[in-house]
Amino acid sequence: MKSSIKSLDILNGIVAVALVGFCISCQFFQKKITEQDYATRWSDMALYITKNTPGNSPTYASRCLGYIGLTMYESVVHSDDTYASMSGQLDSLSSLPMPESNQSYDWLISLNASQAYIIKTLYKQTSDDNKTKIDSLENALLEARSVNITDPQITKRSIAYGRAVAEKILEWSKTDGGNEGYFNNFDKKRVYPQKLGGWQPPLYSQSFSRSPLHPDWGKNRTFLLVNHKIVAPKPIPFDSVPQSEYYQQFLAVYRQRNALSQQQKEAAVWWGDDPDETVTPPGHSYYIATLVIKKINPPLIKCAETYARVGMGVADAFTNCWKWKYQFFTERPNTFIPKYIDKFWESFWPDPPFPAFPSGHAIQAAATATVLGNLYGNSITIVDDLHVGRKPDGLRHVEFKARTFNALWDIANEVANSRFYGGIHTPMDNDAGLQKGKEIGENINSLIWQKSLYKKE
């Protein structure tokens, strides 16, 4: 089998013409297209569709990003004989299409076709206008790449292979329990367990619905079987006595709310990632992966590996997190504090419509930092500009300013702390999230990604 990835020397004019009206990242049209652009532009598209599709939720978005990232990786994994497919390594994924022996493929075209197919089918509820944007990007990148190819059979074969990989992964995805989850975001018939310290639907809510979001999401299949078997964290037992450990958790939230600095308010708002307005928390992590790729500029196969690891990391993080949230069904500060500490208290950020323990923000951010750190090292300076340009939050007197980090774990820690600043999570929620997210990420890192790094016992 021959690989035909070559240096790309095509001007962006071709792409610009095909993508009139679509400008997630207009700087794309101002430089030559590189192989890394094929990966990052499809990441941009995935996040654009995530943000602009009805039924948006962090749970469903995490699932989609898992399959989108995996599909990108599998569409190019055979471009490098040192890399290993995830076939046989993931839960119930026993086989994937193989390239024909002794045939040439253009792996950028394969990636392009796979991403267009998997995004459009996972988000089949998106608008026709959005589907046209997906088609436009696919056609533009295909046209730009095809200029380099003299044999049209290579193009045809590469498109067919990329789509075949995406089709197989899509069919596998339909058996995980979360297929078309946007049809059943909120369970209005759910009977809540009545207990001391139990979650109650929020009065001060982030969502239009007070019913719980995806209470059965934790029953879904994880990408890694080992992640399904992770031992659950343990919340501190309820106790309303002021000297108790449980009470002190909420007292810490209360005191922090009353002493918030402007910088802490900015962090709380920046990482809010309201699914009604943004790419969601897992989408934000996927965006961080793009920033790392642009910083390091790794080869195509490693770009795809990066998105696969981050996508599966946030997906398994949310599946486990939701399992534990509804297992323990723990309350948020907006329930405990007004009842036992200050009846007039209100959090800085509104409550989301699901139980507290552990923190979803923390667990997915820790999984992301763990897999990215394994690939690139922890010490990377990143300027997160995802929300730059958004209207200021007038209610909280906060502007959206780019945030600079000098380490990947600095990002994860701030993501977790931002929910503490917002008054919607206790320290125990965040600590458990960070710990379990790291464990999930380490399991993903332990997959056989490169054959040369695998040594048989």
C-alpha cells in the first residue's frame, strides 16, 4: 500500500470560492493549505455544527466528538505503518474496513470524506443550511487536493475508503445507547429520590427546563470497556451540623461567592459554555486540542490521534460522570446554602438541570489535559480565544477576554475552579471530577496507538 501525502502548495482561492458565506475561521483563506488544515478545519466545522444545531447538550456533544475524532483517526491510520487501528481495542468494535493491498490512497481525501459523512449523519437534525456548509467544505478541500492527483482512481478510491470507515463507525455508534439522544434531552416523568442532600430541580436555572438532563446517559456504552469499569468516587455523606465535613463544603462555596474577584468572575463566565449559546464544555476541550495542534504543528496522523484521544476522553468522561450523578443524586449549593446557611443566598452562575457530584466540567477537562499532556507534554503555552468577540455578560459585568495558560493542567484546574467560583459545585465535586477524569484519560493513553511503543510481555 502506497501513501500519497505530499506537501500542499495550493492557494486558498479554490477553497474561498467554494466556501462563500462560510467563515468559521476566515484566516483559513489567507494562507496556503497544509495537511494540518484538513484536520483543524474539520474540527472547526464539527464545533460549528455542535453550536448551531437544535437539541444541543454537553452529553450528546461529547458522544459526537468521540465518534468524529475516532473517525478522523481511522480514516488515516493506515497512512503510517507504525500506527495501530482502534479496531479490536474499543468496546464491541471488532472490525473496520481495510485499504486494498498494493493500491495508492490519498489520505487527506480519505479524511475529508470521512469527516463530512460522520458529522452530517451524527447531526442529521441540523439545518439544511448547515448541511450545505458541510458539503461546501468537503467539496472545497477535495477540489484543492485533487489538483495534486493525476490518477482519478486514487481520488475515487480514497473517497470510498473514508466514507466506508465513517459508515462502519456510525453503525457501531447506533448500539451505544445514546443514538439520537437529542430527542429525549429532559425526562419530565422522572421520579426523584427523596432524601436529605438529594438534588432538587433548580429555581435559578441555566436551562429552560427544570427536568433532569439525560438521566439514563450513564447506561450508555463507553468507548473503552475499562472506563466502564472504573470504581465510582465517593461523596461526603450529608450532614447539616456546622462542624461537619459536608457542611464545610458548602460553607466554602458561600464564602467564595461573597469574596469573588473580577478575575474569578471572568473565569466563571468564560468556562460556563452554556449549550444554548456555545460549543458546550466538551466542545471547548476539542477546541483546546486545535490550539495545541496549531501550536505544535504535528504531522497529520498525530493531528488525527489528538482529536481521537480528546474526543473519546470527553465522551467517556461524560458517560461515567452522568452514571455517578444519578447514582448519588447529590444536591447543589443553591439547595443547601439557603436552607442551612443563608436563606437569601444565590449563586453567581445559574444551576444546570442535573445533580452535582461529580463535576462534569472537571472530569472532562482532566481527561483532556491527561491525553494532551501524554502526547505533547504538560508545559505548553495556550491562548484560549474561543469566546473572544461575544457580547459582554451585562448581568455579571464581565467581558470575554482571551485567557493565557502555561500548562495544560492549569486549564483543567481553572475549568474545575470556575464552577466553584460560579457557586454551583463544591470542592468535593471538583476533586472527584479531576481524579476520575485523569483516570479515564490514562486508560485512553494506554491503548496501543503506535506499534513501536507496544512491547509484549
